[in-house]
Amino acid sequence: MSDLILFWHRRDLRFSDNVGLGAACQLSSKVVGVFCLDPNILQRDDVAPARVTYMIGCLEQLQERYQQRGSQLLILQGDPQDALPALALGLSAKAVYWNLDVEPYGQQRDRALSQALKASGVEVATFWDQLLHPPGKILTNAGDSYKVYTPFWRNWKDRPKDPPIETYKGTLTELTESEQETAQSQGVKPLPSAQDLGFNWQQDLFLEPGEMAAQEKLKEFCDRALEDYDEQRNFPEVDGTSQLSAALKFGAIGIRTVWAKAAAVFEQSCSDEARNNIQTWQQELAWREFYQHAMYAFPKLAEGPYRDDFRDFPWENNPEHFQAWCEGKTGYPIVDAAMRQLNQISWMHNRCRMIVASFLTKDLIINWQWGEKYFMQHLIDGDLSSNNGGWQWSASSGMDPKPLRIFNPASQAQKYDPDAAYIREWLPELRSLETEVLVTGKITSEDRQSCNYPEPVVDHKVQQHQFKSLYKQQKD
């Protein structure tokens, strides 16, 4: 009879292309999945209801996958450092396997749990799964972690990428009836709904959860838009991005599967233009890894700015301006359209994320951490490393050799929403106005009143000069 191995799922809510799960299944046919609803995460004040709803949907499908293989996914609720050792000891598990994480909390939690399990005589095996190249493998010639993306990309792209992990084809063994009773006595419970956990998301999710949906989304993107990605990705009204961010955040799809599919399309492409488009998307996957490597190497990023001269930056932090930004009522159409999209569907196009982040930090001169937190409170794909990295890039406080970047909302709208289709979609009160007026933002006071649309909260030209002046003072 095979020894019991518990596989602890976290950011790998799938059965296929899973490094740690694959390793466990190679050693034993009695592999049982575990997921722990961690109050240290769920009780934070930056958790989005849509994100929890998506996660629960992924877990529902993962439970079905385990059942199809003859095993089960157990659900615990509580601090993993207490709940998992108790379950492992109660079931006399030989080992607990899991895939590692880059986030500071995850690293601290895993170290403590590993010590507790080993002290109890339970074996521990950990793996890197969510990255094509784990932290510590992509380093400068001096052996340091990269602080700038471009040299990271040059090093990263030339490294061979592992193929997807072969999915275990055999039948697993579930817990016996007495073991299931023991598991329940150790806190195993039915999978709750997001609402049971206190997260109320009433509408359909913008992104369908689960492993099968993620694989279908990848296939559809590669068939439809990948070869045109570079031309289409910046236009928010065009369906030109992969929309795999939530699936990658929760590991509903394996990164090796994603890379292998893109590489296959690259090899089959017949033109340099198409291959350039595909490489642009591969660079976006590298950005994801760059930010995760940075979070692992520089955990202080989770708490504040990377650049020391931003630690006491004199942000104006006007609460009324922040509220206008949150509600999509700044008087700048492209900014407000993007914020309305976020508030309504818990997702925002990446170009628009950069626009609204620049506006908050450079026009409203509000601390980027306010915006970072608001995004995490709403985004279905909210991820600490990517969200933090993007916000620090936009705020000029992060890892960027040319940090002083300021987006002009009008020029961004004219370039990336030239027909004002995106603005009209999310600001229905402005649909009757002419396109040129919408993309330039030069809406008369009369039209603003008749459309019940606010005056601009600030003057872009004035504010960009103000920010530059404050920035220079900090640098000097």
C-alpha cells in the first residue's frame, strides 16, 4: 500500500503541468490534495470579492479533477501553520509537498510550516512551479539579482525553457472512510462559496475560472490574436490581449504550457512581423517573471518604494481627488472610463492601468500605494508582484533606468482610443459628444453640465510641472 502524500495547493489550482503534484504522483498513488483558506490572506483589507469568487471557481474544478482521478481535494480553513501539521499527523501522512511562492508572507509561512512538519516527523518537499526560471537562476555577471528589466530579458530569453510537466495518467487512491472521518475531525470541511467567506460578487465573472477555461483561453488567443499582439495590445477596445492574468495568478494554467504554446506558434509563423508580435508577448511573460524575481530578492518592495528618495516624497494626498479617481469622476474621459471598467467588472486593460496610475501619481500627486491598494481591492487578477511593480514603475519609485515618465491623458486617448469607442462604452453619459471632444477632453462646461459629467479636478499641464518640481527637489 502506498504511503500518503498530501499535496498543498496554493497558486497552482490545476492538475496538469504541475511540478510538485507531478513529483508526488511519481512516488505514490495515494496523493490527496489540500487547500487551506488562510485568514492571514482572506482577512486583509485589500482582497477583491471577484478574485475570491474566481479562486473558489478554480477550486471547484480542481476538486472535480481529483475525483476523476480517484482522489480528493480537502479544504481546510485556518492558519496553515496550525491546520496542515494537525491534518498530516492525524492522517499519518508520510510527506507534504508544495510549490514555492515569491511573496514575503508566503516565504515566512512556508519556512515556519516546514520546520513544524519536520519536527513532527513529516517529510517536506518543495518545488518551483509558477516561473519558467526560479529566483536565483537569472543573475548578473556579478551574481546579483537584476534591478533593470532589459538586461534581465536578454539573459532570461536565451535560457532553455522546460517543457510542460506530463500529467499523471494513472488512478490515484482516496482516503479510506476512517481516514475521511479523521480528516473531518482535523477541520476538513466542504468548499464554501465566496459569499460564505464574506465576499459578495453578484454578477458573472469577466474571466471564467478553472483549468479547462484557462487552456481554452490560451488556445483561442494563440489562434486569434497572438500574431497581431504588438499592433493590438495597446487598444483597450480591441480584444487583443490574452486575458490569462487571473489564470496565471492562481495557477489555473502552467507557465510552461503557456510558453510552449507561444513557442509553437512562433516556430510555425511565416513572417518576421508575426514573430516580432509573438516575441512582444513573450517579453510580457518575462516582465511577470522580472517582477516576481524582484519581489523575492527585494521583499521591501511589498512595503514601500524601491528608490530611497521616494520614502519621504511630499505627496499631496487630497482625499477628495482620490475619491474622484476611485469613482471615475475626474473629468478626464479616458481615466474615468478605465476606472468605471475596473469598478464594474474587476478588470482593466493594461494600457489603461498605466494611464490611471500615471494620472493618480503625476496629476493628482497622490501616493502610489493608495492606488496599489485600490487595485488589489478590485482586480480579479490582483497579484502583489505585478501590481506593485506596475505601480512603482508608474510612480517613478521603482526599478526603471528612466523613471520620470508622465502620461498625458489626452494624447493617450487620441493614440489608443482614436474613435472614442472605449470611452463611450464605459461613460455612457458622454456617448452623444463628438469623438474629437472625447479624446482630447476639451468638453465645454455646458456639455459637462448637460451630460452630468464633472469638470476636470486638476489641470494636467500645471500638475505635471508641479510633480517635476517635487521630483527634482527629492533628487537634489
